[in-house]
Amino acid sequence: MSRSDRPERPYLRIGLMALFILVADRITKLWVVEWMELDRFGVIDVWPPYLRFTMAWNRGINFGLFDSDGDMGRWILIGVALAITAVLLVWARSVRGWLVPLSIGLVVGGAIGNVWDRIVYGAVADFLNMSCCGISNPYAFNIADIAIFAGAAGLILFSGKEAKGA
């Protein structure tokens, strides 16, 4: 069977990437938030001024936008994340190649990681704070956020190149 005759397996690539991101996100959050007790200390200098662990409970979306101060807002954001995940997984049936499925896996893994936080903690645990070159970054983020951003960028860059039948 030639390579072009092999069936595409986007869900395997998506699942493996999503699982990798979810495990990495959970391990880092357990380590920093619970084991290092960052929620008690607030800030831990790791490599000043470049990297600090800064505890931030995000009840909104990226950078605290649309901060939902109630339980209803939390469940709406969980629903939106799960709906986006479902749409990406349905769309994945029509993609070929490996870059788009990996990008979808990044988004799905990150979304599930942040949904997990909203269910368990009531908010997303953000803790990475990076600054450089005299510019002080006031925002914190996490592994799931990095994966969502990288995955969205990958979808923008690669989805037209790996369309079915291309």
C-alpha cells in the first residue's frame, strides 16, 4: 500500500497531542499551585526578571477579559470551550496531513485543561509570568493557554494548505 493509499488518521494525531497537552498542563498546575502552594505565596521568583510564578485566578477568557464573577458565567465559558472543541473535532474529519490535526490537538488539549480548572477550582489557574527587555508583563498564563494560542496559529497558517483533496 503506497503512502497516498493509506487512510488518514487525524483523530490519532489529535488525541495524542491533546493528551500530551492535558497531562503537561495538569502536572504543571499540580506542581506549582498545589505542591509549591503558589496560591498561598502569590509570587515565586524563578529567574528574575524573565520568569516568575505569579498566581492569578482567571474567571474570564484570555487576560481576564469578560471576567465572569458568578457560577453561571463559569458554566457558560465551559460550554463555549466544549462547543469549540466539538466543532474542531467534527471539522477534523475533512482534514489531511499532520499539521492541522496537531494544531487541533493543541487547541483541544488546552481547552480541556482550562475546562478542568473551571470545574475543579471554579477558575483557570494561571501562573507563568514572563518579562523581558525592561518591559514588565502584568499578565499570567499557563501551559493550556500556550497550547491554545499555538494551535490557533497553526490552524490559521496550515488549514488552507492541508485541505482535503489538495
